[in-house]
Amino acid sequence: MTRIRKGMKVALVTIAVNMVLAFAKVFTGFIGNSYALIADGVESVSDIFTSIVVFGGFKIGSKPPDKNHPWGHGKAESLAALFVAVILCLVAVGIAMQSVKEIASPSLPPASYTLIVLVAVILCKEFMFRFLMKKSKDLDSLALKADAWHSRSDSLTSMAAFIGISISLFGGEKYVSADDWAALFASGIILFNGFKILRSATNELMDTTPEPKIEARIRGIAKGIEGVIAVEKCRVRQSGSGFFLEVHIEVDGNISVYRGHDMAHQVKNALMGSGLSIIDAVIHVEPAAS
């Protein structure tokens, strides 16, 4: 429960920061005549929305198992990450389409003070990225990791806007569309990160086997219990930050049912206490081939 509360607190902090940044960028972009900055601001508005989704994912994921959800609600975090990824991709496409229109019909160059705003934004978003990545590792949360990359994409779009505005300001009339090219480049970065998060979230929802080292460690723990001859099967599926396991161990076929049952409990207890965030484990006992 502590993990859930911490995750929700992080999401609320992120929402507050993004609200301030979104307003600053969109307002400055409008009065400073910079589409790259407006596009960057729109991306920050999507940050607010996705942080709210992450908050909701934590809240729903914290619910205990019930009659209709015997495996709990951990997949809510994966759904939140999936939703964030889809929003990222849609934002990227929207910015790209508008950038192309702006490039086709260049307007006046942006105001020089937009650069000052962008420097402050870049520093702030990079700090948020590092903060969220650390929290995502501490809390083992894909949803927070998705939100972290959303912040990094925002930082990168701000950098692209800074470069584009600088070229537009100092390069003369010939380079006035550099601001719009920067927005187009930024959309590519956003789209790349969106697909990256989309793949991870989809893998979790489809119960894709986690990293091989996790299964190897589970097999090693089970095999380390006295009397376990081999581990025939090891099925692992992720739910939120935890794992559900189905492990088939092979033992001497001549031992008593009582002894086999006791060994299964030893394996389960060892796995549950391994620090692997295992929610539950089903241990099946089979006789080893003679």
C-alpha cells in the first residue's frame, strides 16, 4: 500500500509542475509568435492528462482482488502506460501535420524572449525526467517510467524548439521557418518514445515472458531447495509491479505425498521471500523421470 501511495503522490507532483509549464509555454508561444513553443506547450498539456491517467492507474491498481478480479487489479498500471503511449503518438502526429502547414506558409520570426522561457523549461523537464525515472525504479512502475519518458520527450521538444528559434532569429529571413522545422523534428522524437512505451505496455498486457534473468533466478531458487531434482516448467506473468508464477518441480517419485507437499511449500516460501515482488506462486510437484 505504501508503494501505491508514493506512486500517487509522485503523479500529483508531476501534474502540478506540468500545469505551470504548459501555461508558460503556450502563453509565451502565442505572444512571442513561436509555433515550436506552442507545440511544446501542447505536449505539456498532454503531460497533464497522462499524469492524471497514471494517478488513476495507481489508484485502481491498489484495489485488492475481488470476485470479478481474482488476480487483482495490477494490470491497471499497464493500461495507464498504454493510454499514455497512445496519447504521445497522437500528439506527435498532430504536431507534425501542423508543422508541415507552417513550413509551407512561413510567418514572422519568433520573439527573442521565447529562448529564455525554453532554457528554464528544459532544465525543469530534465529534472522531472530524472526524478520520475528514479521513482519508477524505486517503485518498479511501468506507468511512472512511461511518464518519465513523456517528460524526457518534452525536454527534447523544448531543445528542438530552442535550436529552431535560435536559427530563425539569428539566421535572417531565409531561415524564418526553422522554428517550424524544429517542431516537426520534435514530433519525430515524441512518436519514437510513444511506440517504445506502447510496446512495453502491450507486452505486459499480453503476458509476454519477462526478462530471461528473472526466469533464471526463479528456476535457481526452486532448484536450490533440497530434494528438487529439476524445474520442468516455469511460467511467469507480470501484473503491475508484481509477478504471478506457475512452477513445476520434479522430485523423487518414491517420496510420500506429505513430503512432496512440504517441498512445494518450501519452494513457494523461498520464492515469496526472494525480493522479486512475487504476488503469488503455484507449485506443481511431478515425479522425476527414472
